[in-house]
Amino acid sequence: MEWLNQIDYWHWLVAAVVLVVLEILSPGVFFMWLGVAAAVVGGVLWLIPELSWQTQFVLFAVFSVVSIGVARMVLARRPIATDQPALNRRGEQYIGRTLVLSEPIENGIGKMRVDDTQWRVEGSDAPAGRRVRVTGVDGAVLKVEPA
């Protein structure tokens, strides 16, 4: 435990760089905010070098929570714009398309072939072969109406 008393500001800056590199190598946006917190602790320790290691770790925890909270608030107000908003939501890509039922819709449930996949569909009863338009998605179920 003696090494904890010898933590210097540059240790925190190295930790910040390591966390940012982890962010680059992993999916999502999480390690970056921990890296920001580590860099802030390094800056505080540079200004106040006599901070105990316990205080440093408490500051790291506080700055981590604050940086993640601020990032979530900013991203909630200003979502990241994309030219392909339905990229990982395959069902939403079919909204507005007119397709043909492969099986009849009976009691509100049927099946339809879309490209290379068989989809479960919900809508008003209709015979197989009827053209329908996709109006929405509920999980893995396409909502359809007669075209």
C-alpha cells in the first residue's frame, strides 16, 4: 500500500490516456468520460500536490459521475445526427414499403417475406398474396395495412 502514497499527477494523466485508448478500442462511449475524470484529477493534483491518495480516488469517483452525467445530458439535448438513422433497426427500414403477404393474416397475425427474411406481421385480416404497406414496427413484428 506504500505505492499509493507516491501517486503523482502524471500517473493520473497516463491513466487518462489509457482510458481514452480503451475507448477507441471498444464500442460505446464510456471510457472516454472516465479518462476525462482522470485527467481532471491529474490537473487538481498538479495544482495541489499534497492531496492524499484517498482524496484523489474520491475526486476521481466524483468527477467520473459528473462527467458521465454531463455527457448524458448533452447527448439527450443534442443527439448525434446520422445519415442512416435506421441502420441497426432493421424493421424500421421497411416502413413505407409495399410488399406481398406470403401467408394470410388471420386474427390479426400473419407472415410476410421481406428480402431474405420471413417476418411476422400484424394488421387487419387479409389473404395470402395481398399487397400491404408497412406502417410501423413493434420489436420483430411489422405493422401493416392494406395497400
